[in-house]
Amino acid sequence: MNKDYLTKPPVIEISQLSQYFQQGQTRLEILKDVSLKITAGEMVGLVGPSGSGKSTLLHLAGLLERPSGGKIIYMGQDCGVDDRSSANETASS
């Protein structure tokens, strides 16, 4: 098995990502302190029970939603709240 991806820089790096929603007085935590790195050529599966936050994580990683906390770095670029449009331009080039 070729493991060249182990020496490459990550395409996406997620650090301490959190997502929650407020329902009245109740705070509903969807994701809490999720961290991962994915490099080019690496195959990744995302599995878990219904309601565990898989779709939310993918929406956040794809910059479709804004996280409540944490950091997303795409191809070396920090995708903070103000950097979403430039990150999308990087992804499409």
C-alpha cells in the first residue's frame, strides 16, 4: 500500500471545530472539538449513527456553514469568517 500521503501537507486541516444551535434556553451541541487532517491521495470515510453530526461536519468542511468555534485551513489558507470567499476561489482554481 502506497503511503506517500503521509509526507504531504494537508489539503484540509480542521482544528477544535465546534457547532451548536441555540433553542430557547437550551444549547444543542452538534460537534465538540473535532480535529482532523486530510492530505491529497488519502481516502477517508465518515461513519456514525444518525444524528451524530456527519452532515454538519461535511457542511462546515465544505465552507457551506460557519462553525461556532474552531479553525478550518484549506490548502494552507485559514478559512476564517472573513476568508470564506477567497477560500472558495482557491477551491475552484
